[in-house]
Amino acid sequence: MRTINFFDRTQIPPTTHNLMIKNILMFVLMTIVLSGCSKHYLRNRFATYYGGYGSNDIQNIPTLVPPKLIETHDINGKVSTYKNKNYVVLGVSNFEGEWETRTKSIDLANKIGASVIITQSQKIDDIAHRYSISIPTSNTSYHSGSVSTGIYYTGTSTTYGSREIQGEYTSGEYRQKAVFMIKRN
């Protein structure tokens, strides 16, 4: 059985080596791109900017009932309405930035035991984002000819490099607020 040292190019056919290099570079590129894209989606800004009030008169926190999500343009009026229905505020989350999905406010409500979430959001600006991606490139040249009478040669030479691709996209900037409440017994 013949063993091949993958770091010694003389033992690997040129097409196999080129394919290996391309696969490795593509894997590294995709890892960088996907880790950069996923970073934003892993955090929950509703939880990051949550401030609890620590109400001591809360009893019987429901655990099996999913929280009720209410979206409004008048958050203070809606909170007052629920306070009149014997609800108390557990805490508030308030922040500005790219859109945060409301399901993350539900995740936080489940964690803290809130039965009602009242949210308000307002678009305040557009954010322009620029990015650049380095794409691996290769160029293979094929050589053949003769040196002297009756001596012929053939071969290839490959150069590796990269090409930058630039892009831009726009996302909205929002002011978001969520009030977490529970009914007092």
C-alpha cells in the first residue's frame, strides 16, 4: 500500500492538489462568513437590556400558559389598561438597533414568568452595511515543446491568488420597547 504525504506536492497529481486547496479555502471562507452572520442572531437584546422591578407581591406564576404578546403604538396607555386589570410590571426592555424578533421577547417572558408582553417598535433610520469577501482563484498554464532534437516536454504551472468581492446592503434601525407583566392574585 502506498502512502501519500499531502504536504509534498510531488506525490499528489496537480488536479487533486488544486481541488484540495480550493476545498480548504472554501471551508475557511464559509466558516468566516457564517460565523459573522450568525453572531447577531445568537444574542437576545430583549434579555440584554432587561431591567426587572422585582415586585414582591407576585404569586402563582403560570408556567404552562404561553405569554400573550401585544403590539401597540401607545405602550403607556396599554400598560395602564393592564394595570387596571390587576397586572403588575415585572420589568422593561428598551433598546435601539437592528430589528430584534418578537419571539426573543417571548423567550425572555417564559424565563422570567411573565404572562403578558406589551411591545412597541418604531423605525428611526436606515443602516448601510458594507462587506468584502475574498474568493480564492487559481490559474493553470499548460506547457509543451522541445528543448533540442528529439527531447520533448509537457507540464503545468498553477498560480494561486484571491479576488475581492465587495457588496452593500441596508437594514433598518428600530427603537424597540417591551414591558413584561403578570397578573396579581
